[in-house]
Amino acid sequence: MTPRRRDAAATRQALLEAARTRFTQVGYESTTLRDVAADVGVNLALIKRYFGSKEGLFKAALAASPRFLADLPPDRAALVGELTRQLAADSWPEFGEHPVLMLLRASGDPTVTAGRREAIEAAAARILAAAGPADSVPDALLRAELLVALGVGVAVLRSAVGAQPLTDAGPDALATPLRAVVDALLPDPHRP
Amino acid sequence: MTPRRRDAAATRQALLEAARTRFTQVGYESTTLRDVAADVGVNLALIKRYFGSKEGLFKAALAASPRFLADLPPDRAALVGELTRQLAADSWPEFGEHPVLMLLRASGDPTVTAGRREAIEAAAARILAAAGPADSVPDALLRAELLVALGVGVAVLRSAVGAQPLTDAGPDALATPLRAVVDALLPDPHRP
DNA sequence: CGGGCAAGTCATCATTTGTTGACTTGAGTT
DNA sequence: AACTCAAGTCAACAAATGATGACTTGCCCG
């Protein structure tokens, strides 16, 4: 290996990834900057240099994470497939943990909590847009948000709680019941 | 008011309630024993006296909380009603917060995390038992656990995230979509 | 009434942890 | 080879916090 020393960009990136893992796994409060620095093999003062503070590190790590329930296909048939893929924890190859968990384990910083609410509400809006015309059912947005709630709950039960049999269920086992839920919550406007 | 001084039972109870509120709202790490003691108007050393340690206080507060998705009626029709009631955050009159949140915001103590997993799995088993024969569908337990996941997600989105319109949705608005989900996940064996 | 004991307080300690300014080192440039 | 500046290290501080043992006070029982 060629341990590229004195590479600011690489160090910064490594810090981001270590921070994301810690924050996601043990939460904001239990993550210590010394641990993050040690993971990378770097001095803790570098975190201040690059991110200013612990809160800054958290926000940077959050911004570098994939969005929850983004990139949903506008095709209803493919929607269930993509939902299933994003709910399975091992479907984030480049990430060891489910990205939505970091949102939930955040600090109490007002900026973060507000952004979290917006991210959740935006996910519901994306689901609604992908599933069909919004006016098909009066409470369509509420129903879409219930679907987001299901996604959040699945992520929590799989990645944080480890509940069985849900944790070990593969995409195949999840797809069928998920399709039933999607059909129940978001009636297909083309199929009255 | 008659501030009953020197009443060990009352003081202990007050400490438990204050702790539950703090743990639920801001999580284990961010809850300080000084804050809990101050809420009750008592010295922090009493917490050690009654509960031994912070971890002991947490476990005692957890044990004093109502179980999530307990007391489900064995009647399928009433199941949705009870689910709806337990998902609405204001349906716990004696508690300001949803009890499932304290489970999620727990410390990393192995005893607690193991108990949490068991509590979730037991909730799924209770739903399954209330909804009908377990053998009606092969993956019935997985489906019941998805219902628990929905409950966890709804609790998180309502009480911790504050996502709209879900947070302001009342029992009436929730019952209809919830019934659709229950029917989709747990097919009624009496109605093939 | 007064002795005993539990209820409650006080002051303090040790540790953890975020923050910070001064210092050192290495790589590229001239 | 000397210079420069950013990358990185070091040591230390201050605040927060859980834990703890000694001390005080009020209630109850004889």
C-alpha cells in the first residue's frame, strides 16, 4: 500500500466516512471526536481544522449521505422494487448502515431537526409523485407519509433493533408484503 | 398544596416520571442526572440511593412504562381501533410521550438492547395472535413485524420528527388507511 | 420527650470530552 | 539547497457529568 500522507482531501474524506459510521451506529452523543480521529489514524485537532466543530462534522457527514427514498422511478411497477431495495440495509453498498438512521440519531441542533422534518416530508412527496396523481385519494399525502413511516420503522427494526425475522429477510421476502402495502395505501388511479 | 416531604415512595415515583420524560425527549446520553433531580426538586445523590446508577434509573423508568402494542383485543375488528389508539401520541393520557421512543433512545447497554429486540418481536407475535391463525399465510410473522415497523415509524415521525400531515392527523384520519394496511398485511382467514 | 433511623443534602472527586493555540514536519517551488 | 505554507501533531484547559462518602434533618415509636 502507498499510504498517501499529507493528502488533505483523502484525510477529510476518511474523517467523513468514519464519522458517518460512528454517528449512525452509536448516535451523536456517544460518538467522541477522539474515536473518529483514531479510526482514521489522525490527530483529533484535524477535525477542528476541517469541520470547525463536532456539530460541523455531523452536518458534513449528513450532507455526504445519500437521501432517503430519493431517485424513485416514476413508474409505479418499479416503485415497489426501488422501495424494497432502499429498505434492505445491505442495499447501500458504499455505506455500512442505513442512511436514515443518522437522521434519527442526530443531535438536538435546531438546524438538523428542521432539516430532518423536511427530508421526511419531501420523501413522502416523492413517493406520492411516483405513485400517481395526487388527487386520486383525498388523504393521499398522509398515506404516502405512512409509507415513509413504514420505511423508517423497517430501517430501525433491521439496523438498530435487529428484530427477527425482519432483519434477515431478503429483498425477495420483503417485496411481496411491501407491494401489498403500497397497493393498499396508494390505490392505482389507472386501476379503479 | 401539601408538599409531602420525606415521602420516599412519592419521591421515587416523581424521579421515575421525570426520568422517563427526559429519556424519551432527549435520549439517554443527553439526559443528565442533575436535570432529573432538579425537575423533582431533589438532590442528585438521591438517584444513586434509589436506583444505584444512571443505567439503573433508565431500566427502572423503562420497566415502569406501558408496553408497546400490548393488550390487543383478540377481536380482529377491534384490532385496528386499538392499533390506531396506540399509535396516536396523545392516546397515552398518563404519559406525555410515546413509550416506544424511550426504547429507541436507550443506551447501548446489552441488557437493554436485548430486551428491546424481545419487546419488538413479542409485539409482532401479539399482533399475529390477535389477527388470526398464524398459518393462514406462510410469512405471517414477517408481515406482523412489518406492522410493528409501521407503528415504530409512525411513533418516530409523530413524536420525534414532527412530520406533517402525520403529526396532526387524528385517530379518525388514521383509522382508514391503517385498516387498509392491516387488511393488506394480515389477510382475514375467515374471508378468503 | 428523646433516641434511632431513614430521607435527604453537601461538597468533592475523577473522568470524559470538546475546544484551542502553539509547535513540528513534509512536500513542492525557485 | 533554502524557503514557504499547508498538513498534521502536541499538550493542555475548561466545562460537564456520573459517582460517592460524610454529614444533617425530620419523622416515628417507645
